[in-house]
Amino acid sequence: MTIAQLLERLEITSRYALVERNGCPVPRESFSVVELAAGDEVVVARPVAGG
């Protein structure tokens, strides 16, 4: 599964997602090509605006 597929499964819009894989940031343009492997640690964050 790619990061883009994971985000789709989680119903998260990739345009606003920040993703780290194994402690390293993944560039948004790479979401569709970076494959996840068993044991990978993935952190997904979505910025929230407020005041």
C-alpha cells in the first residue's frame, strides 16, 4: 500500500496531510509512490486553523 492509498482509506485529504515514515518526512509529491512495509511507523498530522 502506498501512502496515498492509506490516506484514502483513512478518508484524509492528502492536500492537507503531513506524513512521516519511520521518523522522516515524506514529500507530498511522493505519496503515490512511497510504499509502506510491515513494521513501518507512520505519523499523519493535519494542520488545524483557529483563533
